[in-house]
Amino acid sequence: MPFFRDPVHLIPLLFAGAILIGTGLLSLPLATVDGERAPFITALFTATSAVAVTGLIVVDTGTYWSMFGQIIILAMFQIGGFGIMTAATVFGLMAGRGFGLRDRMATQVERSMLETGDAASVLKLVFKVTVTVEAIIALVLMLRLTISYDVPLINAAWHSIFHAISAFNNAGFSTYSDSLMGFQGDPLVLGPIMIAIIIAALGFPVMQDLRANRLRWRQWSLHTKMTMAGTAALLVFGFVTILIMEWTNSATFGPMSVGAKVLNAAFHSVMPRTAGFNSIDVGAFRDETLMINYLLMFIGGGSAGTAGGIKITTVIVLFAIVGSEVMRRRDAGLFQRRFSQGIERQALTISVLAFAMVFTATAYIAAVTTLPLEDVLFETISAFATVGMSTGITAKLPPDALTVLALLMFVGRVGTITVATALALGTRGRLFRYPEENPIVG
């Protein structure tokens, strides 16, 4: 059917289908520790958070869900991380004659570096990178838990596999009730998780470019240059600002040694990039630190990876447009390349829609609860950007607010992709143009 062959329709349907299946499985008595059925909103919210690789939770993952339930959650965020996006390509290949040119372009809107018809290469790259990184991180964590924390091998293996997959998929789910706060002084636990998150947040187009061109900067595509430079800048910015702002905070970095402060500042400069783990109490952050997190979460990571947000390249394009206007230049661009008008419009549209969704959700939740506005805003940005960090208010929200967050997570995961695809494929030429007239702006 043409409707289902169009990735603009197929991708959201696949995500929605996975969420419904996950909700059904988590609703089984077998999925909870006490053998009772989980409330529908709890199952739905958890399934949405897992498939959208967000990590927001209303119940403790390690104590509420049974081993069966935890396995279902793990499977969902693995699928949400890369499976459904690649499934759209596989669907076309299995159909007998594959997607047409327009369909292949649609599945690659967030994989703009990949050549059309290169579906097999995409799948191989996704599979190899995913399995390799997750296996290495899981092995390192398992050895650390077994040797240094005397955790039984079987338990260590499960915790390590769960956290490795959760980290690479930027899911933020943890089998520990306090996330990773118990390891806030251990670089051999926090370090590997940070590495997995950063790699996955670069996006698969960047990984493919790095595989082909290594560290030869001149041969990198514009997309790779923008993503790598933006990632480095945001990591440094987040590290420095969080370290300075929380240095004397008695509820966070204050009691720590200098080394632990540096480690945790580095860790929490990575987490807002849609990862969702925390090694300290996020609710104890100072207001100015929360504001930095708003920014980092909203921007997110690289395109076509497991990260969320409006993406690094989107923000860089917007700044380049502003710069070109201020400098009175005709074209906006970077690294001796100019952006097309279509890309500029996509970046602007995605940003405005994202802001509108976060603003609307924040206003609604603030109206139906008595929670502090800064906490509500943090929660909505975290949901939209599929981050999963929270100041601790998720479980306090009423069902209608949780439903709004679930919709925000779903739209945040598939919405920007769908909007960008619709813009890329929906351009229609006109045989006429209206007369030009310029309103006063600014």
C-alpha cells in the first residue's frame, strides 16, 4: 500500500506499534515483581519512554519490574535506538523492488551523508558499531563490578549489559534506584558510559565518514565538521559551567574531592545530551545550572544517531544565518560551503515547532499541578529531547500530565524527522510567484 511505503507515515507507525506492544507486555502480571498488573498509564509511560529512548520513569526500574519486565524494557530501548529507523529501509528492500528514489531520500533525511541506495551499508554499519560498542562497554563494566564491588558474576553481567545498551542508545534507564549515584567517584564506571553515549550521539553518518576518512579533516563532509565541532564545544561549555556553578554547592559537588568534582562535571556535561543517567541529585542543582541543562538538552546530539533534541547542526545553521545577517552577507554557511535555502527553512521550522511544543506542554502541566515552574520546564524539555533526566517530579505528576509527557516523548523522537522529511519531499513548484512586499521586522 502506498500509504505504508511512505516513510513519513511508516516511521511513526512503527514507533507507535512498538509502544503498543511494549505497553501490552508490561501490563502482564509477569512483568512486575509483585505479580500484579501495572496500571495502564504506568505501562504506557514506561513503554513510550523506552521506545523513545528517554529514560523518564514513574516507578523504579530495578525494584518494580521483574526480570521479564526489565528485559522487555531493554528490548524496547534497543529497538527505539536504531531498530525502527533501519526497519523502514529493510521494509522497502523486502518488498521486492525496494523503495523508489523519493522513499530512499525520505528514510535518509537524518542520514543526509549516506548515498541513496546504500541501505545495506547503513544496516551493516549500525549493527557492527552497536554490537561492538555495547559488548566492549558491558565487558568493562562487568569486570569492574565483579572485581571492585564483589558483585556476583551473573548479577554483574546483567547490570553491565543493561547499562551498556542503555548508554549506547542514550536511553538513561538504570537497574539501580539512584541511577549511577553509587559510582560518582568511579571513573571506570562513569567513563565507559560517557564514551558510549558520546559515540552514539554523533550519529551514524558521522561514524561512516570517520570510518572512511579517519581524522583527515579536509576530507570530512560539512555535516561531520559541524557535528564534531559542535559536540566538542558543547561538551567543554557544559563541563566548565557546571563545574563552576556547582563547585561550592553542598548538596552536589561541595563535599567531593577535586578529582571527583572534575569527573562528575564531565559526566553531567554529557548526560544532558539525551543520555539521562545521573551521578548526583539533579534536583539539588542550582537554578543557574538547571538553565544550562535546559540549553544542552534542547540542543541534543548529532543527527541520525540515538540522541534527541533539535540537533547540533540545526542550531549551528541558525547561528550561521544570524551571523550572515549581522555581517550583511548574502549567503549563510560554514567551512567554505553555503547552506541551501531549504536547509535554512528546515532548521527554522524544526526549532520553532520544538519551542512551541515545549512551551505548550509546560504551560499545561504547570496549570494542572502546583509544582515549581523550573522543575516542570526541566521535565518537558527532558521529555521532548528524549533525555530522561528529572528533578524528581515525574512520579508526582497526575495521569493527564504523564500523558502529555508521553506524547512529547513520542513527538520528540519521531516529530523532527517527520517534519524534516515532509519539508524535503513536500516542496512543490509553482507556475507563479506573488508580488514581493517586505513587512517591518525587529
